[in-house]
Amino acid sequence: MPAAVLVVVLALLVAWIVAPEPSHRYRLVFQNASQVVGGGTVRIGGTQVGTIKSIDLNDRDQAEVEISVASDFAPLRRGASAVVRAQGSAGIASRYIDLSPGAGDEPALKDGATIDVERTTSQVDLDQIFKTIDPKTRAGLQKTIGGFSQWYEGREAEGNASAKQLPKAVVAFRKFAADVNAQSAQFERLVTTSAKAMGTLSGESDRLTSLIDGAGRTVEALGSDTRSLTTALETTPEALRQGTGALRELRPTTVELRGLIDASDAPSRTLQPFLRELTPVANASVPVFRQLRRLVDTPGAGNDVLDGLRDLPPLERSTRVAFPSGIKALKTSTPMLGFSRPYAPDLMAFIRSFGQSAATYDADGHYFSTAPVFDAFDFQDDAAGGTLTTKAPAQRGRSTALSTGNLKRCPGSAMRLLPDRSNSFVDTGTLGNADCVPAQTPGAGR
């Protein structure tokens, strides 16, 4: 019984191993078979995904290649393409088919679908190239190859080293060609612009010739002064070294400057409203500055600030003598002015009283020397405008508003006492007066 179970398990394992892997089949149409053979390899991105099942010739003398693709890499999609590539040295069965399965969002191709010759690329063999060359060109090519063999004779090592770099050069050239192809519109515009520039230059041939002639004379002059040019070239390295050192020392400053710029970013944003409001102010200031310019510098003589500044030196020479004399006179008159200053209220009181006397008149006309005071009435203010009451003869002349014998008044006491009592001037210095009595100021007794 265990032996029978073992036989069944082994049979199932063999059947699973030899069972064909699920796959999808497609037909590829090539211009020629390019030495692909049945059983050859089908790859996607370098990974084998299937095999070549058969190769037939259709009614248009094109190669129809049937391939199978493993289910893990199928189905192919619309837009899929195929290229015959070489996988090693030239020879039979050295070619394989490289598939591009198409974009994932395109519709899937059904099993047995055909990819037309427009989406396939055959491998071009050397014999096909040689068949297109005529006998004369072929002979020239043979001579060229013979010349290369003679040139490389004895230089095999250098030739091998150059050959090793050739693939890198080809790859770089392919990238360059791809970049140029991707920028074809810009490249075409560059060519067109260059053609226009050349056309413009051809129309300015005389000026261009003159420019080249001037450049030639410049170069000739530089050549004749080789000593100066040599000196300049000798000092250039040292200048460059010093400049490098200076730039190296500036590097920390640039870091701090970057920090300053970053820190000033936010404050600078707040300046925008200020600058917006400053613009009309600046526009309104233009006439003011225009007038200031005319004030400072106006055409003509003796009419602006500059002319006044030019006249200052002669004025200074004149005042060099006058100012010291004036200073001396002021110093001399200071005591007199200081003595008379306290009597300013008396002088003003005299002028005021003198004016009042001149304004008073009666049937006899104006009078100036005296103003009689009888003190015969008392005045009581009331709603009717006031009432006068006759005084007794014994009371006349005894009013508190009148006083006699005021012979020792202080300076400023000729007018009524001010509320701050500042008009009665008393001093203990050079203006001191032992006979001065502040109480004799009118109103001082109240």
C-alpha cells in the first residue's frame, strides 16, 4: 500500500514538471527574419519571457514569426513593438526578439493577434550594407580599411584601449543625438536664427572687415608691447591668489549676510504699505525740492544761497573788527541796562498815565500836569448801575485808596501791585536801595 501511494505521488510530480506552462501566442511581421531561428529567445527588458515557435514567409515576402509569451508577462497591449537584436558574436541563432509590451492603460491584444511590420524592426546585416555599395565605392572602402591596418600596425595596444572606450563614446553620442532630437524645435530655431545672423553679417561685410582690421592692429600693438603684457601675465596669478583669499575671508560674511536677509524678510513685507503711502508724499515733494534747488542755485548773480556763501568771506573780514568793538560796548553797557531794567514798569506807567492825561479834557481843553481828586463821594455798585453817596467834609481825602507821602517807592511801584507781587523790584546786589519801601506800592496794603 505505501508503495502504491509513492508511485501516485511521483506520477503527479512528473506530470506537473512536464506540463506545458500557460502562454499566449502572437504573430510578428518583420521585413526579414534577420537570422532568428525557431526555438530562439523572446525577451522583455533583458528577461526571457517566451520562445520563437515558427517562422513563415507571407505573400508579400515578409517574415511572419510566431512567438509564445508566458502568462506572467502577457497579454501584450495595443502599441506593442518588437526588435530583432544580437546577443553576442555574429552567427546562426545569435539573434533574439526584444518585445516592448505597450502601455498598461492600452487595450489588451487577443491571442493570435498580429503586430504589423510598422511596429517591428529587423536587424541590418553587413552583407546587406555591402550590397548597396557600388564597385568604385567598395574599392575605396577596401583601401581605407587597408590604410587603417597599416596605421594600427605596431599600435595594437593603443588600438585596443581606444576600442574599449568606443562603446562609451557611442552611448554618449546616442544621448547627445536623443537630446538634439528632443529639442528639434529649438535646434531648428537656432539654425534659422544663425542663418539670419549670417545673412545680416554678409550685408555688413565692409564694417566687419573694418572691425577685423582694427582687431588685427590691436593684436599687433599688443605684440609690440610684449614687456607690459608679460608683466601683466606674471602678476595675474598673484592677483588671483589674493582674490581667492579675499573671497575665502568673505565666506563667513556671506553666511551672516544670508541670516540678515532671512531676518529682514518679514520686516520688509511690512514696508510695502509704508512705501505705498510714501509714493504720493514723494510726488508732492518734487515741487518743494525744485524750489529748494532754485533757492540754493539760481542763474544770475547775488540771488541764491551759493552767492550768499561767496559773499561771506568779505563780510567776515569786515566783522573781524566790528564784532569785537560791539562785544566791548555790550559789556560796558550791561551794568546800565541792568540798572534800568527794573524801572521798565515805571516807564510804562508814565506813558500810560501820560496818555490818559492827554485824553482827558473839559471846557478849558486838555491838561497834562495834574488830575484833581476830591474824594467827595462813595460809590456802591448795584443793579441800577451804581449809587453815589456824598461824604461828610471831615471824611473827604481819607479813602483807603488814597495815600500821601509815598517818597520811597521801589522800582516798579508806580503801577498797582500785580497778583504775583512781581512788579515791586527789591535787590540786595548792585541795585540795592536802603530807602526802598515795597509797602508803598499801590494795593500793597490789601
